[in-house]
Amino acid sequence: MQPASAEPVVMAPAPASAPATLPVTAPAAGLLPPSIALGGLFAAVSAAHIFADAKTAADAVPDRAPGDLLAAYEQAKAQSGFDLNSFVAQHFSVPQQRLVSYRRHQDESVREYIDGMWDVLSRPPDRPPAYSSLLPLPQPYVVPGGRFRELYYWDSYFTLIGLSESGRFDLLRGTVRDIASLIDGYGHMPNGSRTYYLSRSEPPFFALMVDLLARHDGPAAYTTFLPQLQREYEYWMEGDDGLAPGTAHRRVVCLPDGTVMNRYWDDRDTPRDESYPQDIATAAASDRPAAEIYRNLRAGAESGWDYSSRWLADGHTLTTIHTTDLLPVDLNSLIAHLQQTLAHAYGLRGDQARAQRYAQLATERVAAIRRVLWDPAQGAFFDYDWKKQALSPVLSVATMVPLFLEAATPEQARMVAATARARLLRAGGLVTTEQATGQQWDAPNGWAPEEWMAIMGLARYGQDDLAREIAARWTARVVTTYQKSGVLLEKYDVVDPSVSPMGGAGGGEYPMQIGFGWTNGTLLGLMNRYPAIVPPSVPVPDTPPPSVASSNARSSEHD
């Protein structure tokens, strides 16, 4: 494997055909994440667990240039009686709650909740203060909710579905333009709009966002955002030219037969800023090189599935994470769709040579998905371990993504539907995997984006009965939980026959989050497509249960 490239930072003006945006410039602290800019001070704050959520340390804003603050820290800690908590309180501003005037009424329906939450979750253009880890954004946008107080990549697509259903094309268009501005400014859409996310991306959904916008703005959306679509593709495919069979470079893998596919990656091999103490603890519990653990944890974060048995070599222990060894089903399906979108956009522009080139690449990628990632014996798509040259043993709901993006054959779709019904369908929808590991992207959880893609994918292949059944079970689980708690959540236990007001077991690195952008967006889309499946309205409590209320459903945080 070739060594990792340094993080590409391209500070270029938007192409002439791109939408008008404010210039994207680096924050005053530069592009370094806080863990590097603040060095030993950041490590000390994380080790001391000063903040209940490690992400707060990464989002806190220092009161002076990092170099000056580091010097002040070194001088102060040499004094007797030095107190790190007091030093942090003196020199950092932490994200504060932003109170919102919207208030729920007792008989509020879930539709009214969703419509009311758009203003709660929306943010004005970001012009961050000096030394903040926040990246500037030129347009208003929508955050997921809870601890996620910035723009995120793949979350945004599923949120935009709801904005489209609600007729909020102002926020939809603004969010797409913000993502385009980040691609213009940094060469790719980061995991989120923070400096500490710049070393990776997330599942590449920008082409699907343009699809969504084109339904309202017309086909001109494709040519308007063609420069950003092209740069997105170049980011994911960097290093593919001349890559030797059996080797990999960054996000590209060339199989022994010359087939080119993609994997998740991160250009850094250090602990994640937002989960610094957790990553250090994970590496310390393993005999593997720490940098190898960190790289794979970061790549797992790029997948959006942080974390899952999908990425674990032994199927259950986080220290065995090997994300970079795997060619994921969902990622490669998204790359095929991006190639198809580029072919369409170049065709609209009259560049038939490039249109044909990308159409051919898409055809080759779809063929690879159908060949390399397919297990006919199990009737499902699986991730592929390119080092072992074998399919992963973990069946996940990602097997539905080739249906959503129409990369499966009709026969494969029929078999996937049968497998999903037999192995993944539960009381509340599709379970993420069959394994209960304590990781949040495993049993017993179900997640809105995966339920949506499964339902839409099945419908596209004529598997309408199963699509409707999943939609009915998932919608009932989400709406009934809302009726018990008065909020929508990030994820749900879909295995337990009973419905918890807290959504279920949770799992993962942080408590259950409320809001919640992608749940709101896809639920609204499902209720509009399948109105007969929506459970009857019942009064919701005036006050959420204590553990939910403590998270403050009707307020959010922002720098």
C-alpha cells in the first residue's frame, strides 16, 4: 500500500458556473484541528475529562492564537497550585445553548412537530470567531440536532428530503450551496463543517442532493453544480491512475484482476478530536500499532457507521477494526451513482465525450458491484475484504443500497428482498445487522437513512409489499415513540416488541440524540407516500421523560 497523501487543501475561487457564494477562507487558527493546533493542552483537557462530551473540547473556542495559548499553558502549569479546570474556564468559550421560542402544544401531531423543528434546527450563515474549529458557510442550513451543531454531509441528504416535502426550498438550496462551497474551498465535502473533519469525508451523497434540487429547479441544477460533482469524484478517485493490481491508495483499491473499487479512509492516523479519550482507550486495549487503530477508527467515521460489526475483524470487538480492508457495498453504489450523474450532467452541457466516458465507468462499477460484492448462496450484497479476497461474513442493511441506487439486477433484488424479510425484518423495521455488539450500528438498532433507502429501493424493483411492510413497521415505531416522549430521535430499537420513550438501547460513543434531522425528513417522506400506514394521533406528554428532557428537545447549541 502506498503511503497516505497529506490532506489536500485547495483554496480556490468558485468556478464561474458555480452558485454565488461567499468566499470560503480558513479560520484564523488555520486548517489544523484543535488536537494539533493546541497540542499538549488539548491532550491534557481530554485526559482530564473536563467536559462530559469529548466533542465539547474540540468545539470550544480559545481566546487567543493557539501558539500563544500553548505558551501561556506551559508557563501556568509550572506554577504551584495550577488548576486545569480554571485555566480552561478562563481561556475557552464553550458552545452555549441557543434557546428557541417554538413550544409544543399537547395535541401536536408528529407532522406539526417536524414542521416546527425546521426552524429549531436551522442555522444562519456561519462566520466563526477567530481560532474556532468551525468552518465558514455562506448560506443558512440545517443541523442534525443534539451534540451535532454543525453541517454534516450524509445526514443532510435525508434532512433535505423532509425540507423538500415541507416546501422549504430556501433551506434545501442553501444547504446544497453550502456543501458546494466547502467542496470549492477544501477540495471535498468534509465529514462536517469543522477543521477536525477535514481529513475525511462521509458517504458521497452530493449527487443525490443535486437530484433532489433538480426536481424543483429543473435540469439546470446538474450543470450548475457540475464543477463540484467533478471535484467530489476526483477526491474519491485520487490515485486510481496507474494503481497496480492488488494495491490501494487512499480511497481507491485495485483488485488483482484490475477492477477498481473504493474504500473508506482518513488522511490522519491520530485520535479523532471529537472522541479523543475514547480513541486513546481503544488503541491502548490493543496490541496493534496505535496509528493503525486510529486510521481505521477514522475510516469508520467516514463511513457514517461509527461503529458496526461490519468493520470489526472478529465481528464484535472494536480493537479489531479494519475498515480500510473493506470495499463497502453502499460506498461503491454511491460512486456508481456519482459516475452516472456526471455522465448526465456532461450530456446536458453537450460534452458527449465526457458523458460517454462516465457512463462507461458507471457501467463498469455496477458490473463490479454485481460480481464482487454479491453472494448468490445468501442472496445478498456484502462488503468485500480486498486483502483476504473474500466477502465479509456480516449481513447488514447496506445490502439494500444497490437497490436504492438501481445497481442490482432484478433477480438480485428479488433475492435481497427475500433475505431481508427472513433475516433483517423485525417488529420496528429493518435491523442494521444481526449482531448485538453494543455498537450503535448493530442490533437492536434501526436508522432512518437505511430504512428509507431500503423502502425506496424495494419499491423501485417492484417489491411493493415488503416496502410497505417495512414502512408501516418503522413509521409505527417512530410515531409511537414520539407519542410517548414528544420528540423524534437519532435511532431506534427495532427488535424489542415494546416501545420505549427513549427509543431503546442506544449504544455507541454518546447518549441518544434528539431532533433529529434525518429521522424528521424521511418520516415526513414516508407519511406522504404511505398515508394509510400512519398510526392514529394520540396526545403527547407536556414534558418528555426526564432522560429526554435533560437533553432539551427544544433548544440547541451553536458557537
